[in-house]
Amino acid sequence: MGYTVSEYVDDLHSLRDQQLDDAAMMAAVKPLAKKLAEDGSWFDEKMMAINTDMGVGISLLHEEDDHSLTVISVAWSKDNLDVPPHDHGTWAVVAGVKGLERNILWQRQDDGSHEAPDYAEVAPVSHADITLGDVIAMSPTDIHTVENVGEGVSLSLHTYGKNPNTTDRFQYDTKTNRAKALKVDFKSMD
Ligand SMILES: [Fe+2]
């Protein structure tokens, strides 16, 4: 039995209607995202094209009119990645599809009391390698970076409570220890 993006979105709607908290929502979405990643009938070779300055290729598969329940595929270049540590400002579920991606989780090291309101020290604390069959979830304030540690361009399937370009989310500059807003242009694959 196949599992299409539209069936996945139907399931996301059902879960949203249950008004689950973020943790319960992420736990419920994970097996569904894995099922969609493993089905793969939604895959198009065009999704492997890198189309941003950050060395990633983003294809929008679904977004509600109010920007909630956003599903994208993200291709990660092998050599040109320039994605700083960032959070999403919403829950996120990431399923591996092609290649091998290392998700490095970072944590705030300072207590937020610095006189500069945008001061933020972050450091890597753990990592998880994902390939097809693996799924990870991140809470709205979890901070991560991604490395492509396999062969060639990798691809993963990302589901967010809300399109992260419509949330208050941050990227972290580890040289200056400053946080600033992050917006990524979701260019269409067409
Ligand atoms: Fe991310």
C-alpha cells in the first residue's frame, strides 16, 4: 500500500484536530514521516538540485494557508553547505531519504543574562546520523546543524508545525556569539 503526501497531510490534519502538545505531536508524526520517506513515490529528481546560497535545495510539498503543517524536502550538498546553527521556532520532524546526514544538536551555554540582548553562546553536545528509515524530532528551541557525511547529495523530508520562515527563529554566529533572525528563501523547484 502506497502512502502519498496527500494521505500524510490528511493524517497531520487528524493529529492537529486532537490538539496535541508539541511533544505528543512530534511522537505521533515521526512514524508517519518515516512511512512517507520510505514510500518515496513523491520523489522527483528535481528535488536533488541545490537552489539556495546555503548549499541546500528546498522543495515545498505542502503548506496550509495559515503556514502551518509545512512539508519540504531538503537536499544537502556534499561540499558547499553553509548553514549556521539554527532553531526553527516550531516543532520539526526530519526523516532521512537519501544519503547519510549528521544532525548535530547544540545547546545554549550562557544563561541569557548578558547585557547585549542578542548575545548567545552555543556549543555542539550530541549528534544523530540519519538515513532512510531514521527519523528525528526537534522542539521549537532545539538548535542544530547538518553535515552531509555520505556519498553525493543527500535528501531528507522535513515536517514543521509552521513554516519556519513565518516563525520567530534564530541562527547563531559562533564567532561573534550573537543570535539573529533566520529566513531561508524556499525557492520553487520549477
Ligand atoms: Fe533546520
